[in-house]
Amino acid sequence: MEESSPTARALLALELIQNQPGISGERLADRLGVSDRAARRYVGILRETGIPIESTPGRYGGYRIGRGFRLPPLMFSTAEALGLMMAALEGNRRAADAGDPAGSALDKILRVLPAPVAKPAEAIRQMIPARTGAGATNPDPEITAALVQSSAAHQRLRILYGTGEGYPMEVDPWAVSVRHGRWYLLCWSHTKDARRVLRVDRVSRVDTLPDTFEPPAGLDPFRAIEEHLAEGWKYQVEVVVEASVKAVAQWVPRNLGRLEEIDDEHTRLIGSTDEPDWYAQRLTLIEAPFHILSPTELCEAAQALGDRLVRASANPRP
């Protein structure tokens, strides 16, 4: 154990006794990194402050907090505080609202946390929309906090990304967001000289660089991530809709692709898919005439879907 003040060791002793009622003197000394005699001295310091530490002698004896004692405010490490914040936002999307009971509880916790712990926790709460769902992953809370804080401070980073040992990347972290329970970093990669969307749970190291950056004006992180994840599949999709971009945006989910304005009455949908049948079904949400320009597989899927719907609408057999 690193060199610590007597006060710090006494507080650690209190935490150990709280978390492990009945902890033996030998175990307490081992966790404190001191002799049995020194451990007893720290217990004595706690008793002198009015904390009723009870001890039971014998082979199965140990220390515990006496009954009726009101515990001091909870003490969280940075990882614990950030993990709690992330779990609350992922488990209850209303936890970002201070008027909700869960949000009110988070407010109380943030108010009693030390500034070095509270600031990254509050940054996560303020910047990350609570859009979660099933299949959530659990990125490292401290790495997530570092990404969020660097995004807020417009600070360039060097990260280690990928499975296994990973590979280094220099990035401008534009924003951190959540999609269907998975945490993503939207960034500009100087390594690839391109915009990238990275999974936060695959970032294993974060180092702050001296350079700063300015994110794109009018950036909508959630929309940008949706559009990015709609790209790169097997079949490249192009659809022209006879309606304005504003109208089409109300009908077309962002995961289908991006919208480009042709003129006031025509919009181009650009996307990609591995599942033409699924994509054709999503296109039925469009409440205006549209034309599938590519791929052929999507045209065939739409034709097959149309045939099924026509047959379904025919008069039933007697």
C-alpha cells in the first residue's frame, strides 16, 4: 500500500469495517498494509471520534459498526460514481430529468461527491441522451468520462482502439452518444483522415493531447451516428421520393440512410443494407410516391412485397 496519512488509513479502516462487518484484525491489518498493532491503533482513532467500533475476541471474532450509528455520507471512487450514473441512465431514461425520483436521487449523490468525481459524472449526465435499449454494453466508466470531458473541452486525444491489444488513433472527439444501449464516440480520425463512429467499449486507453479542435457547426451527434451506421452494407440503396426533405424525414427512420434535397418537391435517400426484404418493408412508411433506383435486389424485394399485399387484399375464398 502506498504511503498514506494516519487520517487516510483510519478512513480506509472505517470503509473496510463498514463493507465487511466482522472483519478480523489480521485481515484489516493486511488490507491496510500495516501491522496488527497499527491496525488496532487506527480502530482506536475511529473510536476517539465517537464511532462505535465493536470488537469480538476469539478465533472467529472481528470488528463491526455498533448498532444505532448513523453512517457518514457514502464514499465513491470515480469508477463507482460513473458506473452508477451510467447504469441509471441506461436503466431509466428519465434519470436525466431532475424532476424524476431517479433523477432527484442522482442530484443528491452528485452534490456530496468530491469535485474530481462529480465533474465527469455530471458531464456524462448532461451530454449523453438517455436513449437506451436491450443489448446494452458496459464500457469502462472512467474511459467514458474521459471521452465525454475531452469532447466538452474540445481536446484532441490519442486512444487505443479495437479488440485484443488494439491500435493507436489520434481523434477529435466530437461527441459521445448512446444508440440502442450501445455507447459510441463520434469523432474525426486524424489517423484515417475521415469521420469515424467508434464503440466506446472497444477503447482501452485515452491520452489527452495539447491540440484543441472545433466540432462541425450544427452537429447532431445522434443523427450523425444513425446515418453513419446506415452506411457500409452490401447493397447500396438510392431512392427518390416525391416530397420535401422535411416531409420525408418524418417518415424515414434515420437508420435507413441520409436524405439529400433534390428540390422543394423531391428528396434522395442514400443508404445501404444487407437485407433488401427488411429495407423494402421500411420503405412502406413513406407516405408519398417514390422510385427505387438501386439496387436490383431491393426492387425485386419491393415487387414481392407488393404482390403479397395485393393477394392479401383480395376477397377471401368462400
